[in-house]
Amino acid sequence: MALDNVSLKIASGEVFGLLGPNGAGKSTILKIMVGILRPTTGTIRLGEHDIVTDPEKAKKLIGYLPENPSLYTGLTTLEFLQFVGKIRGVADDLLDQKISDSLKSFGLEEKRNSLVGSLSKGMKQKVALIATSLHSPSVLVLDEPLTALDPKTRVSVKDWIGNQTKRGVTTILSTHDLDVAQTHAGRIAIIDHGKIVAVGDVESLRRLANTASDARLEDVFLRLTEEKGEEPARH
Amino acid sequence: MRYWVKGRFTKGAILGLVVGEAFSVVFILFGSSTYLSFSNRVGLSTGLSEVALSILLALFLVGLIQSGFNGSGLPVSSSDVDYVFTSPVPPREVFAAKVLLNSLTTVLFGFPPILVLYLRFSAYYHTPWPAALLAGLVTLIFLVIGLLLSADITLSLGHGLGERKKLWRNIFIVLVMVLSLLPITLLIPGIPSGIGEVARVLPNGLAAAVSVGLVSGTTGGLAYLADVSLLFAWLGGVLILGVRMSRQHFYDLLEVSVPGGEKFDKPNQVSRLDPRGKSIWSIVRLKEKILISRTREARAQFISAVFLSGFMIIYALSGSFSSSPTSFLFILFIIGSFGSGTASRWIEKERLWILKSSPVSMRRYVKEVYRARGAPLLLYLVPVIVAVGVPLVLGELSQPSLLLGVILALPGALEIASITMAGGMFFASKYGQSSTDDILSSQQQELADIRRFLFQTIINLVMVSPVILLVFVSETLVTILGSGYLPILAIGLVTVSIAFTVLSINFLLNKAGDAVSKREDL
């Protein structure tokens, strides 16, 4: 069983972090949220739409970025973004402007006619992020957006996440980067072996873990994942 | 090789082998009737026809060559790239091991039915069973030559060649295409004898001569020894060619289906996907066309079309079409199965995380991809069928019972190609590897490929068999009802055949869309 009795409620505009060791079930939760995996029991609702019974309406609200996103290497950057924008319902008169603005903000204007296959990993990640947000989703689901990126690109991506959250986009973020989680996430869920071990803001997690009030999130995380309680504590 | 093989022999693989052997026996039954048809055509009324066997083997070679052009001649996974190619293993050893691995599968699948076939012939000629065993081994050597040639073709399609080598590569490709279709021209009455002489020294001709000699007990003599030597010379030649090509820049020569693994000659292009004023679905089709044109798929598609067209024209000129349209359709199915690679490989190029997180219907998406990938091939075949069909129909006007078969077989060719492509897309959706393989390990993917090949061929054959059966019973229907009913029968049966095809394609593509929806990998 990949997940066991996972139940979460995320408010509109909230930035919600998912932390857990490798294999804990973070990616599985995110894939279920965006409709790639079907839950064996339970429901997932985005607003008033159920992702299982009403997937097309629910998916209009979502922008999803998987871990290691693969792109159409045979398309140019512009073609790729045009294609994604079109299938996600971005209006024709808005699409070109959005693409231009996004490429400019990520410093990729010179790469608009370059084949995606010729881009570096960092550039591809930026293109994938642009594709995720072209249709102005109200919910962003980001799976390890900073993994294996160079420091400069990590800064760009962190800034982008920050800008999205400032705009009030609900963001669900799975990450190993505790600094990102601590900086951006209002609440964090810690997952281990498919179960939610603890949920809450950093302060409440510190209390749950019985650590000092200035304890690093890393220490809180380690303490909580060592202790496997019956019921997840929620704040 | 031990580790590559290790994952294959699970219960599932053994079951697959058993099913495959059963399928092979059925295939031999169809193949033997086609062989007899060829034997009658080339004028020998008794016994085995060496030329007929040569033509049959040539058809197998065409299939393997098409696989080579589709890039399947030397399949390389991302795990090979990451772990094998970064190890101090000489590329020529990797080449040899990969071909040996494919040969192992071919031997396991191919040898039993081939041996059964030769044992039957040997019984007819009262020659000892070791002769049949040797004849079977000779045919297997021919199949290994085909696999090596397929691997060489895939190696030759790499992007890393210099301009001078590209010229030699293009000459090599044209030569392979011409020589692979040459033996089939022997079916045409009045063909110059020189062509027969050339076909005689090709691998299929030599394998047929040596095998038939063994089972018919006519071995011996210098000419026979020369045939055996030349066959082994072909084996050595294609092996040396492959080893030579894989000696340097092995990785650069191969297109590896991992993100960023493909090489493009020109990293900067003119962007062609303008979505303004277009529907989502026309953009999906345009995206496919752009991807096909920028990768090797356009060339593979063209070569499939050339093979199918060439075969149709030769078969029509041979006069065998009218007397045995079902054999024509069956052979077309075999060639088409190898050539449906363009449609079958759609999943490798797809990025499921984009589709599955987008508000699009997967069933509709798959259908639009089918339109984009299948339509060019079908449109290319339509004028060929018209060019071939008009003289055939006019030639059979005085024979109503044969005429109906011809009338049904002509659109039947397109129908079989269409259904085979849709079947290929379905099985790719269910079993094919998508853009990342962290869900499917490399060995599991190999197993999935074996299952997929077996199921795909069997299910495709089941799906197209009503089309073939309709042609098969047409002569009987005209005989029973009378030639006066020919127009009604022709219109009615063609309509039924087309309706069946449309329903089958719709069914297969819906299944493909559902299979993609259920996949949990990206």
C-alpha cells in the first residue's frame, strides 16, 4: 500500500509543503491530486470538482510539474509552449503574450526557436515551469521543483515560486529542500511510509517534536519521522 | 548477456513462448499455402521450389529491414547508455551481444516451427531427419543475417556520420531496398533471367538453395559448396560491417529514446506551430507532424510506404493477385506489421505528464495522433492501389468469381494497413515505454516488448481476419448466387468491410486512450 489513510484539507491561496524521505509517498499523493493515479478509496476535490468523476473541469484548475519533467525534444521552445498552452485552453490572443513575458522573465528569449532537446537541464526546468503556469491555474502542484538544479537556476525557480504564492495561487509543493519549505510553506505535512505523521506550521511542528523553539526544521523532521505515532497530529 | 537474458525467463515469458510457438504453427500453415501459391507461379508443379522458398524468405527479410529503418534493429535503452556505454566495454562487443540477444529470441521462437516444416519436406523426399535439422539451421543462419542487416541499417541511420560517409550510407540504404524487393519480382512472368541470377546469390536465394538441397537429397558438388560458402560470406560481411560501424562513436550513432538523447542536426529551427485560429485537435496533429519531420520517423514512414507499394505493384504484375488475393492480403499484413512502427512508436515520443494533467480526452487525443501518423501512409498507398487496381479489375471482367475477390482485396489492403496501425498504437499504449523508465526497469520493458509483439501480432491478425475471410469467400458467394448479383455483392461487401474497419479502428483507439489513462507512469 503506497498511502495509508491520508487526509488533507488545503485552503485557497495556501502554500502547503510535503516533506518526507524517499519513497514516503509524496509523489504518489501529488499524482493522485492531479488525476494521474486513481485512489483505491476516498475523494479528491479541487474546489467543487472531483478529480476522478469530473477530471476535465478539475484539471483546468491545476498546473502540474512532475519530478524530472520530460519535454518534447523535437519541438522548439516556442512550439512546445504553444502546444501546451493550447491543450490547456489558453486563448489565442493571450497565448503569445504570456509566452513572451514568461520567456523574458526567465531569460530564455534567445531560446524561443531552439529545439527543446538542445537546452540544458536548468533551461528545460524553466520551460517546464512556464508550461505549468501558462493557463494561470489556481492550484500549482510541484513535485521536487529544485532537484538537481544549479544554484543560479534554483534561485530563479525559488523566486518564481515566491511570485506565484504572492499572487495567491494555492501551491502544493513536495521538496527535500527544507529551506524552501520553511521559507515558502505556511503549513507542512510530514509523510513517512505512506502515512501523514504530522501536519502544521513550523512552530506547531516544533512543539509536536518536542524540540527547542528555534530548532531547525531538519531536526524537527528527523525527530518526527523517528517516532511513528498512531494518529497524525494536526494544527 | 547473462543479465540481459536473466529477466526474460519468468513464468510470463515461458507462457509467452508457448503461445508464440502455437502462433508459429498457425503461421506455418498460412505460410505453406502461400509458398505453394508461389511454387505454382514459378512453374514447378511437383516438389519443393527453391525459388518459391527464396521469395518467402525474401519477405521475412523485408520485414527485418523495415524494423531496421524504424530504429528497432539495435534497441538501446537509457540503462545501456548510463551503465554499459560508460563502462570500459568495447562497442563491438556490445553490438555483438545485442544482436546475439535478438538472435536468441529468434532461435527460440523460430526454430521449432521451421524444423517441423523441414521435417515434413524431408518425409516427402524420404531423406534422413538430420538433413531437415541442418536445413533448419541454415534457415536460422539466414534469419541471423537478417537480424545483423537490420542492426547495420539502424546503426547507419545515426546523426554522427560525416558527409562522405553519409553518401555511402545513402547508397547502402538504396541498395538494401532494391535487393530486398528484387527476389519478389521473380513472380512476374517474363522477368529477365538476369534478375533470377542476381536473386540466386542473395542471402535468401542461397539459404533456399542450400535448405532445399538438404531436404531433397541433392547436395554435393562444387556449386553446392560455393552456395554454402557464399551464405557464410554474407553472414561474415554483415557482421563485419556492423562491428566496423560500431567501432567508434557508438553512442553518437544511435538515437536513444531518453529526454535529450536525440541528436538534431540543427538545434535552431523555424517554429511552425502557430495555434492562432486552430482547434486543439489540429494543433495535436500538427505537433505530431512536426515531430515526425524532425526525427527519423519521416524516413521510416517513407521507406514503409515504398516497401508496401513495391510489394503491391510486383504482386499485381505477377498475376498471383487474381488467383490468390487472400495470400496478397496476408503477406501485406506481415509486411504492414513490421512497417507499422511509425504508429506503434507514438508512445515513446509522447509526454504523458502533460496530457494526463491537461483537460483533454485521451480517447480523442489518441485518435488525432492516429490521424497524424497513419494518414500519410494511407494517402500514399491510395494512388498505388488505384494504379494497380484498374488494370486488375479490367483484366478480370470476364471472370466474375475472381473479380469480386479483386474488388474486395483492393480496399482490403488499405483496411488491413489501417487496422494494423491502430492495433500497433493500442499495444504501444498498453505496453510501450513512455518518456521515462523509472517505473519500468529495462528488463521489465524487454519482457513487455516480447508480450507486446506476441499479443499484437495475434490480436492484429484476429482483427484483420474478417477482411481476409470476406475476400476468401467471395468466389464461393458469386458461384452460389450467380454473376448477376456481382454489383450488389460488390457494393454490399465493400460497405460491410469498410464499416467493420471503421468500427475496429474506433474500438482499438478507444482502448488505446483508456490504456493511457490508466497508466501510472509518465
